Amino acid sequence: MDSTAIKQRLKKEMLDESNMANARLLIEKLQDTCFQSCIQKPGSSLSSSDKACLEHCMNKYMQAWNLVNSAYINKIRQIQSSS
């Protein structure tokens, strides 16, 4: 295996690790944020309104994250193409 192939493999591995770390962080933040917003009286089960609130909160959070992520990726592509 030549050095270029090794370099590309290492870049891919680092990107994969970074993506996994970002996904973990996203899930943790999503859980914390939505739990704080939706669950006013924690108990042994969730009410239907708690479930609906959590679903709505998670959907909004994911849409926002996807929007930011898309803008970030587009910016990186612009920078790379201008280099």
C-alpha cells in the first residue's frame, strides 16, 4: 500500500470517528434539551402530551441540526473549490 492510500484511509477513519462523536453529542444535547423542555413532572411513565412534546422537540432539533450541518458542508465545499 502506497503512502497516498494510507493517507486517504487515515483521513477516512478520522472523518468517521469525528462523525460518530458529533452524532453522540447531538443525541446527548437533544435528549437533555427535549427532556428539560417537555418533562415537567417526571414519573414512572410518559403521558401522551409528554410523548408528543418529545417527538415535536426532537424533530425540530434534528431539522435545525440538518440545516446548520448543510450550511457548514456547503461553506467547506466553497472554501475547497476556491483553493
